[in-house]
Amino acid sequence: MTEMIRLEGIEYSVPGKKILSIPHLSIDKGATYGIMGPNGAGKSTLLKMLSLLEPPTKGDLYFQGEKISKKQVSLEQRRKIAIALQQSLLLNTSVYQNIALGLKIRKVPKQEIKNKVEYWLDTFNISHLINKHAYQLSGGEAQRVNLARAMILEPEILCLDEPFSALDFPTKMKLIQDFKLILESTGTTAIFVSHDLLEIKSLTHQLFLIMNGELKQHGITNEVIDYPNEATRSFINEWKSLLPT
């Protein structure tokens, strides 16, 4: 597999506290990765680092084989990564304008923007919302618009920070099912932070378990869940008890 991102000897600290300490971690092209752990484990900090938004305090980060400068990430590198958050943070305008925004910033021709917006509206089954205002959307609709806004940029890597956590169960599972097919069809590499084991099981191929800023277990998602090690067993078993039977 082609390696997209590699961390080597990473540490991230703030005054008086070490947030992350990860000797090695790699992300391969085309797979979907889950990051899971207790509150305060360092999951979101790791995601920011992998999305090139937060440089490590120590250690090296490589993107597509190239060492990333701690001082400045190139625009070309940034444009290969998109981010979708728990809160959709849509602009106070129409669905069309929200999805088109990134392409407008990149000065893509109007007709090309129109074609791509229509394609992603159709892909996420929200073509009927094209002229709706953002404030008129349900939670599930808003998150579909949010994901379409990220995918229209055709990122090589998509970073997601709990994008489904605010949705009711049926809406969440339908969106995850649709989104998994979209990721597979586009070959997009995705890195997904979640507190929900069912979301992780439904969407990811590989799972990283982070506790107290350290990578305690990683591997194929189902194997990590079925065979947790001593450090992760209590955490995994607690979440297993919450899964629907």
C-alpha cells in the first residue's frame, strides 16, 4: 500500500503537560482509520496533527514521503486534506453556496462549480435541498451538506472529528452506510475520531486506541475490538456492553 502519512517519535506538549507521545503511526492510501479513546486521551490533537493543522513539539511528520516543516505547511499539501467536524458550521446562506464555497475560493470556473455541486448533491441524496437555507436543514441534512462540502474538494485525505455524534440513531446509521460507499467509490483515505464503537465498527478498516496520550493498541478494527489487550480491555468491554444486540 502507498503510505500517505507517517509519524515518527512524535510528542506534543503544552506547558506543564504532555498531551501525546507516539513512537510510530502510519496511514495508508484508501483505507478508513478510526481513532478512539476516553475523553482527554488526545484524539482530537492527534487528528489535528494528521490534518497538518498542529505541528508536533518533537518528532517528525511525513506526508506522502515528504518531511513536513514545523514552521509552514505548503498550500499544495493543505489542499490535499479536508476536514469535517461534529458541528457542520454551515454559512448563513443556501445549500448550493455552502457546498460551492471551497471551489470559489480556489477560483474554479462557475460552470465547473455548478457541475460539481450538482454531482455531490446527487451523491449525498440531497439534490432537493439545493436552494434551501442552512437554517432550514435537519441535523442529518446539515451533516450531509457538510460532508459534500468537504468531498467536493476531492481531498486525498479526509479527517472527521465525531461528525455523526449529534444525530439520532436511524439518521446516523443511514448516513454512515451511504458515506462508506462514497469513500469506497472515491478511494479517499479517511481518519475518523469517534466515541461510538458502533460507528467505528460500521465505517473503519483500522483502529487506533489512544489512552493518556499514548497509542495502546492498533490493527484491523474487528480484531482490536474482539481481542483487546490488557491496556484496552476495560475500555473496549465497556463500549461492547452498549452495542445493540
